[in-house]
Amino acid sequence: MNCELPDVQAGFRKGRGTRDQIANIHWIMEKAREFQKNIYFCFIDYAKAFDCVDHNKLWKILKEMGIPDHLTCLLRNLYAGQEATVRTGHETTDWFQIEKGVCQGCILSPCLFNLYAEYIMRNAGLEEAQAGIKIAGRNINNLRYADDTTLMAKSEEELKSLLLNVKEENEKVGLKLNIQKTKIMASGPITSWEIDGETVETVADFIFWGSKITADGDCSHELKRCLLL
């Protein structure tokens, strides 16, 4: 399964972690400052991402991504026949089939979600998109840690196009962006964004997997914080 995932996905992968993505984003911002280029970020938040994975769509995605049929069959058997009931006050509802969500606590769940998310990103055209930041001959337009997704571009128009493409592909497989918690950060001029009638907040700084990053790329505050630890 690992071979299907790109370098930009660091979630739940051996030898990878949030520190890699923190280092990557600081390096990207440093290069943008060095070459005096504007950089635009969108920090995407999903509404209950792991709980919204559609089982039937998941099996189709695994097949399309080349996962062997016998492995998919084992997973389908693992998920088959799952039922739940909800207690409300002193009563419980009728039992119903669970058709969405990866199993909580299962070691396979993060891998399954990563493949689900990778399918979305491929269909959104992020791998082929010219939008992004070009560094050392490589185009980078996203960094991920499981469902935590950061989009980046060199202009507001590019970033908005990336976000709308990702949003559209997410909705096709049952995932939804939490617009209220999704944030925009830019080192250049930016206008107010509205998506589905909701305003996307523009921020001057953002806590990126535990590390504070700022729109101007200044990391002196982070260095001071680390020295005080």
C-alpha cells in the first residue's frame, strides 16, 4: 500500500512524522522569502473525515489503486455485517447497518484512509497541476498527514482553484470540508473568500502540527520557543 502514496503524505508511515512536514513547510517558506516570492496556503479541515469513509466507495477505490482482490475481499469480510444502535435517554433505537467509517482502533484504518485520500487528490489533479511552489525543479502544491491537508500556491487564483478541485472530489466520495475551521494564510495580497455561503478565515499565523508559522515566514519566535524548552 505504501508504494501508492506520494512523499507529501507523511501520516502513519514508517520513518515519517509531523516533524518532517514542519521542516518541509519552514524550508518552503524560507525559499519563498529568499527569492522574494509570495506564497499562499490553505489549511484544510475535514468534518469527521475517518467517520465518513463510504465502504462501497472504499472497495472500488482499492481496486482502482491496484490492491489485490484477495486483500480487498478480506477487508470486505471484516467490515460486513457491522451493526449499531443508539441510546437516547432511557431508550435505544433499532439496530442499523454501519455503511460508513473506518474501524476505530484497527491498525489498518489509517492505511485505508490514506488510500482513500490519495484517490481524491489524484482525481483533483494535484500531481499534474502546474499550480504550486517550484523548488529544485520540483512542483509542490500540498503537504499531508493523514486527513490534515495543506494546499499551497504562488497566487490566490491558483490556491482557490486547487481548493475547489479538492472540495469537489471530496464530495464525490462522501467527505466534506469544514469551512469554519479551514484557514487561509498568505504572504501577499488576498481577498475575502466565500465557499457555499461561508467565509473562509484569513489568518496571520497558524499552528502547523504544533509549530507556529507566520505569513511573513519569520521563524525567530519558534527558535526562541525551542531554546526555552
